[in-house]
Amino acid sequence: MSERSIIHIDMDAFYASVEQRDFPEYRNQPLVVGGDPSHRGVVATCSYEARKFGIHSAMSCATAIRKCPHAIFVRPRFPAYRKVSRQIQSILRKYTGIIEPLALDEAYLDVTDEIIRAGSSTLIAKDIRQRIKRETGLTASAGVSYNKFLAKIASDRSKPDGLLYISEKEGPNFVRRLNIRDFFGVGPATEEKMHGLGIYTGGDLATWELEALQPIFGKASSYYYHAARGIDFRPVEAGRMRKSIGTEDTFDID
């Protein structure tokens, strides 16, 4: 089978969803998981009810409460999130041994060798989502495609609680319509550099040859060149360990 089948599973508003599951009074409420809004706390994540007010991850809690004065703010409970994450990983291992965890709430799965048994990669993704909902009470979104780049984009586009499949035939045209900020590794600084070159979409990027990109973007040039054409050679790295665990504190004064 020449075409790989990659699934990206991403839990919906993970920390906030665990809080809403465990504490019924938070359900259907704008919930922010993060720091103290009366000090210099930062939003770790928030419920979809809070996102309707323009609140998002990494926003200061002071800004968040201005956008939604009636929002509920809670501190993170990482032991609870890690427990649920272990449940999810156990579910994923029932479908394939080729799993690359990215964080507590997301992972790539290579199900190429499982297609004959299961019927299709979308059926596998559908079954995974149903099992997660049944066993944890939480929803997950899934992206299915022939490489990691498009599987991740597909899961982002299917949120919340959805599934999107992008075929190898559809991939290149799908990428051409993407905003350049949707490309993996394109942060604010790279986005600004791309805009300075007249690159705003995947279609714009696809007009550049690799030799022209290399002096500007160095080692990342090959990835950008191929991704703009719907190509991503990165394998799902089974057994890959997260290289770091981070925690942040925001102090009252600099």
C-alpha cells in the first residue's frame, strides 16, 4: 500500500473539558483554566463557551475577565489531566502500536497496516472517538490523511467533536488555500518574514523553488517546499518520548 494512513487525535478543550466533566456546576459555562485574574495569570485553556467571548490560550487572565466578566476561573489540576491522558493512550494502543504522543491531549497514529482488518482509516478514527467518549465522557476531534501535516490540519478544522478526511488527491489543492500561519512551525516571526516575501497562502509558497527558500529559511526550507505541495515525509515516531515537561509561573512584578 503506497499511501500512508495517518490519524491525528486531539482532545477538545482538554483541561476545561475535564473540569466540566468532574464539576457539573461548570458545564455550559464560560470556564477558564489558568491563573488568578486579579494578578498576572495566563489562560492555559478555556471552554468553548469562553471562546465565544474571544478568550484563548496564552491570553492574560486580566484580559480574559475583561472580555467575559462572568467567566469562571479555576487552577489547573494536572494529576487529573494526566490520569485521563493515560486512559486515552490505553485506548489508542488498542488500534495500533505506532503512536506518537505530542502532549497530554493529542497524538498521531499510523494505521496503514490496520486498514485491511478495519476497513478504512476513517472508520478507525470514528471508532476511536466513540470509545474515548464512552470511556472518558470527553470528546475528541480527528484528522485523517496521508501524512502528519494534513492529518493535524484536518483535526484542527474538524473541532470540536468532528472528523475530517483529506485524501491524497485533495491534498495539494487543500494546502494551496491554507493561510501560511496554519503551516507547522510558522510562528509570528516566520509569518511576518513570509508576508514580507509576498507569501500569504500555501499557493503563494508553492511558487517558490527550494533553492530560493534555502538562503532565507535554512533547514526548514525543505519542509516548507514540500508541505506547500501537500508532501510531508515525517514518519509517526512510535515510542517517541516527549523531550521536555514545562511549567510556568507568572509573577506579580517583573
